[in-house]
Amino acid sequence: MNTQATGFRRFGTLLAAAGLLAVVIAIVTHDDDFRDIADAWDALEWQYLIFLIPLAILNHAIRYYRWEILLKWVSSTVFKRITAVFLFSAGSLLIFTPARIGEIAKSIYARDYFGIPVATSLPILIAERITDVVVMAVLASIGFLMLGEAPDFIVAGIMLTGILFMVILRAPILGYFSRRKLPGFLIRRGFDQMLNQASIAQTSLFTRRALIPNFALGSCAWMVEVTIFFLSLCATGIDVDSQLFVLALAIFPLASLGGSLSFLPGGLGITEGLIVALSVPLSDISEGTVLLAAILARVAIMGTVIVIGLVSLPLLHGRSSSK
């Protein structure tokens, strides 16, 4: 096994443990809402919670399928799906890095196990992150418009941000650098070939045929996460109606977007705080109740990724490379 991949694996395990510790600290430090959280916990309606883990697994499966499609789009290499599943899951352990940048481990694994150059598969991470930003912005915009509470300029700003991201990426910046004359020492180290590979991959990922499954599956994954948050709210004993789902649709993607842009590991603390800060003014739900729902949803989503990743690590390690 490549030592670099081994290092990523160990680093991912460490970050997963640190992330779990951060969640515990975040819960404990909310002293003002702790009693409210305890009361909401005592009143939990567990029939809603049984759906959280299956939905979180579905979310993980959708994101894997999107990644597999994009990987096949940039490379003609034939690989075994079971190995790809282990690879994706092990690499996803590094969600506890700023902006999930640690998921570059997937590209390292793809090189070691499938022989796909890092420069070829790495643009997938860029395409996924940009698509997620646009999807989160659009879903939040739809939710706020349905609530009728958000000022028009806020909604317009969110949608404009998504459009700008798409305009910027439609002319891949890597293509610009690949056409520039690089210094001799970079050429000798193969940087020109790497940039060319990355440029070709990124250009192909932002064609209409590649964007359609990227957006479609990304939207499905985020709607599953919204549903998880909605069911978490339902579990706290809040009256269930369509307006509650609209609230979840408006709040969860926007808070997740804020957490991603915070560059904190996994957006921990920021995402939960934004969920509370945005939900309370738009509803009559108490801060402690919203915080508990946010924690339940985030633990289900991220905890599932961690467990699947930790199980996949030794299974991936036990498989020979280039399969």
C-alpha cells in the first residue's frame, strides 16, 4: 500500500475521532439550552428516528453513485464496483477537513487501486463541491420563497451566487493554466502533463451531459438530507405539517452552505448554530428543540459516513491494487 494513502487513512481516522469529540463539546457548551434539550429529548417520538439511518445510508449511496458516474466520465478505466465503494467510503472519512478538501484521498486511492492519475480524478471533487453549492443555494431560495419571509434581495443574492459559480466554472480556470508556458523545473517534474490531464477532465465534467446527472443526483442527495432534518424536527414533538418541511427546506441547505464556507472541519458548530439562528425567527420552535433536531440530523448523516468509512478502511486495505 502506498505510504501516502496509508497516511490519509490514519489521518481520516484521527479526524473522525476529533469530529465526534467536537460534537460532544458543542452539545455540552450550550449551557443555556441544555435543559430545553433535555426536555425535548424526554419527549422524543422515536417512530420518526428509525428512518434517519436508512435515509443517511441512502444519501451516502446517492453520493457514491454520482462519484462513480463522474469517475467513469473522466476515465475509461474498468474497475470493480465493490472496490470503488470501499474506496469512496474510506475517502469520505475526511469530511472533517475544511471544505472537505481531505476528500482528495479518493483521488489518491483511485490512483493506487485503479491506476487513474490524481490529476484526472481530482476535478471531480471540484465539480461536486460547486454543484453542491448551487443546489444548496437553489433549494434554500425555493424554501424561503415558499415561506414568504425572506427579503427579496436575500433570495436574489443566494440565487445570483449560484449562477456566478456556474458562469465561472463554465470556462475552467485549469484550462487557462494548461495553455500557459510553465517554468522549466515544473515541466521537468511533469506539471504540464498534470495540468493538461486536469484541464481535460474538468472541461468534460462541465459539459451538459455530465452536469445533468451531477445536478440531478446532487439534488436528490440534498433533498434526502432535508428530509432527515425534517424527521428530526418531527421527532421532537413539533406539530407536523407541510410548513415544517418548507422550513427544513429553507434552513438546512443554507446552514450547510454556511458551514461549508466557514472552512471549519465538517462545518461543526457553525452549521448547527446557523440552523438555530435561522429557524427561531421563522417559527415558534424553541432554540433547544431546534438544536436537538439539528444534532440528531447531523449525527445521523455524518455518523453514518464515519461508520461506513471505518468499516471500509480495512476492507479496502485487504484488496490488491489496480482492481
